[in-house]
Amino acid sequence: MQKEYERIIKLRETLGITQSEMAKSIGVSKQYFSRVEKGETELSKHKVIELCSKHSVSLNWLLKDIGNMLIRNIDKLELRI
């Protein structure tokens, strides 16, 4: 099972965006986001939810490695922890 930071890297690469672009999208610095991807720090719960919301990512996938990475619009109503 991958660690959360490894899934964040996989997500960013799947979306085809840079660390800077991902960081900007959730309101953190590129340096902070780089530390997240290295596993040196974790995103706050608020930032995790923001990342999932802005990029249509399954919260279950990001936090627990359950299900699909990306969700359809109808599934957005079913973000479960």
C-alpha cells in the first residue's frame, strides 16, 4: 500500500501539473508542497479536502487508498472519511 504522500505525487503526475501549480491551487507555497511530497510533513485536513474538491479526487483514495483516484461529479456528494 502506498503512503499518502506517494499518492499525492501520483495524483499530481496524473493531472500533469507541476508542484508549483498544485501548491498554488490549494494555497500553500511550493516549498511546503515539496516537503509534503517528500513525506517530511502532511497537509492539514482542510488542505486535503481542498485538494480533493479542486481536483475531483476521491478522499477515500487519497487517505486510505480505497477506490478510484478521480471521481465523477455525482460522486462528489459522497466524500466519506
